[in-house]
Amino acid sequence: MSQENLHLEESKLLLESLIENPEGFEEYHENEIAKILKEIHGHEGTEAFIEYASAIPEEYLGEVLLELPENIKDEALSELPVEKLVEIIDELDSDDAADLMQDISDVDVEKEQEVLSNLDKEYINEIKLLKKYEYEEAGAWMQTELFSATLDEKLSDAVARLKRMKDEEDLNNVHQVFLLDKFGMLVGAIQLEELITLDFTKSFDEYFDKYHTMIKTVKARDSIHEVVKLFEDYNLVVLPVIDDQYRLVGRITSDDVYDIIEERATDQIYKMAGVHDDTEEDHDIASITKKRGTWLGINLVTAILASFVIAIFDETIQKFVALAVLMPIVASMGGNAGTQTLTIMVRQIALGEMNWIDAKDSIRREIIVSLLNGLVFALVMGVIAYLWFSDGRLGLVIGLAMVVNLLAAGFFGAIIPLMLKRVGTDPAVASSVLLTTVTDVLGFFAFLGLAAMMLV
């Protein structure tokens, strides 16, 4: 038996033992169970995967499904009966329930309506509330379960309520009690580590001035990117969400923000490479070919432009064959230098850390760095070319061309994403294609143009 098959059998035995003794699921993260199901799906197919998934208790299966890749999760949602999906949804926090209901809707709208009709009315209202927000809005990522108390409430009553919610598994990941005035408006919070040291016979307003903290908030219609920035800037664990009347309506926890940051990073990587963000879930050969072919076609046009430049100097290349040997070095160095600058600029723009005032300093810095690198590698490559071909003029030509192309790479690597952002285009999508065109065309033109003037 191969090592791979042995690992699969061990994974299946573990999952089977957990299914027989469900309390064992508490010891494993849902991601670990999802990996086992994914492994079963990959080796034994959909039927075996559904068989194992169906046997997992509903209180754990919902979280596991949310950890699966989209295509595998969709198969599960399509095959699992409505009755089981209802129990799964009922076990999830409101934000996760809304996400899974959206996934069901994407697979089968009628099935989603059937599941929805079998849920408690109060839970239906919560899910509908969350689903009315757009994906990019903070409200779409919040959960309505939270621990709050009014200022005139006694600590003992609030703590008793928290205990009931924990016993009924209606609330987790609690770090503070949100304090509300009589109109339901958020006025502050008290950390649980402070709360447990206080006299439970007193009310919150007696401790408000001394122990409350003013916390950052976000409105439900605010951009999720603002939420991410608040978490990053202030090292938050949770962020309360308020409506237009400043009433507390939910909270966003750090685990959801981690998912957003991962999605954003993945999206940036895909865009920089010219691939769609659904590439991992797309298994249709024709669809993948079409999506990638679009960007390859654009890249072909840029390559042809560079070839036109080379064609202009074909006579020079025929007289000095060494130019054909050295040309790729000039273009490659320019492309790599430009990509370094481009990556830094695109990331800063994506994180909202770049504005037009900062841009001037960044452009100046990148030009200076590129110039210094250009001078260093011009000297190195000039010496190599001289020793290689025993021609000092050739060393001078490639050295000057290296300085010109690295300088251009630094400047355009900084300015292209800023200009694209200014005109409303995502810098991650088109920057690399434009930069490649610039560094190739300018690199070849500088190198061959200088060669034509100095060598012929």
C-alpha cells in the first residue's frame, strides 16, 4: 500500500471513530475534518464523500462545510437533504448561517427557500437582515449574536444571561459586554476581565466612568475594507456594528477578518498573474483556457511590440551577433526591477496606505533606488560583456542600456498603478502587462539604439 493510500485509510479510521463518538469532534478544528473530507472526495469520489459528510452530526457539519473548497461544498449542499440542512443552519452563528444560505441559493434557489421556510421565524429574520447587505459591506460580515447590557442593569442579571447563552451555545468568542443607553445606542464596553472583579450587586452605570472603554465602531453600510483597516490599525479582536441611528446591531469578529485578508491577498495574487479569482474552483478545461487566453492574448500584443523594436535594428544585430546574446539580459533586469516596484505600490494602494502626497515620495525613492541598482549592475554587466566578447564598446553599450532600463522600470513601476487607480481601474489587473511592455520596448530600444550609434 502506498504512503498516500495509507494516510487516506488512517484519516478515514479517525473520521469513523469520531462519527461513532461525536463528542470527539470537540477536540478537532473544523478545518482538520474538512481536509479529511476533501481527501476522501479526491480519492474515492462524490458518493463516498457524501456518505461520510452525512454521518457527521449537524452541530459540527456546518462549520466543516464552510471550510471546504467551493466546488466540493456545492456538491454537499446539492446532495444533502433539506431536513439535514435545516438542522445544520440552525446550529450556526448568524453570519455563518447567512453565508451557507447564500451558498445553497447559488446551488438551488428552490432548495434554499425550502430550508428557509423550515427555520424559526426569528432566525429567518436574522438571516434575511444579513443577506440584504452587499458582499463588500460590513453588515454582510457581522453576526447578530452578542453580549450587551443597559446601563441600569445589574451585573448579576447580565452575567446570568451570559451563562444561559453559553449553556445554550447561543454565543461564543465573547471578550466584553457592550453597554447601551435606554435608546439602544452603544456608549462603550467593559472587558470581561474587568467585569469579573466587580460587585455583581451593582448596576453598570455605577462603574461606567471608571471601567468603560470607548471602542471603535463601524456602520453596517460601511466598506468591509474600512473594517479590515480598523482591525489592522488597532489590533482589534471584535468590532461592534451600528446602524444609522447608532444602535448596536451586531459585531464582526477577528476570524472573519482573517478570511477577508486572505481573500484579498489571494485576489491580488491572481490579478497580478492575470487569472480570475475563481480559478481554484473552476475545473472546466474550456472555461479555464478562455479566461487565461484573454491575458495571454494581451501579452502577445506586447511581445509583438517588442519584436517590432528588434526588427528596426535587424541590420545592427546581423553585424554584431553578440547583441542577440545580451538582449534578454537587459529586458529581464528591467522587468524584475519594475516588478519589485510595482508589487510594493500595488500593495500600498490596496491597503489604502498610498495617497497622492505619499506618492511623490514613493516615486522619488523608487527612482533613486533603481538608478543606484542600475549603476551597480551596469558596471557588473559591462565588465562581464567586455571579458566575454573582448569589446569595451559593447560593455559600455549594455552598461548604459542597463541604467536607462532600470531607471525606466523604477519610474513606470511606481507611476503606472497610481495612474490606473486615478482613472478608476484596478492597478493589480493591468499594471503588470503595461509594465512588461514598457521595460521590454524601452530596454530593447535603448540597448539596440545605443549599439547602432556606438558600434556601427
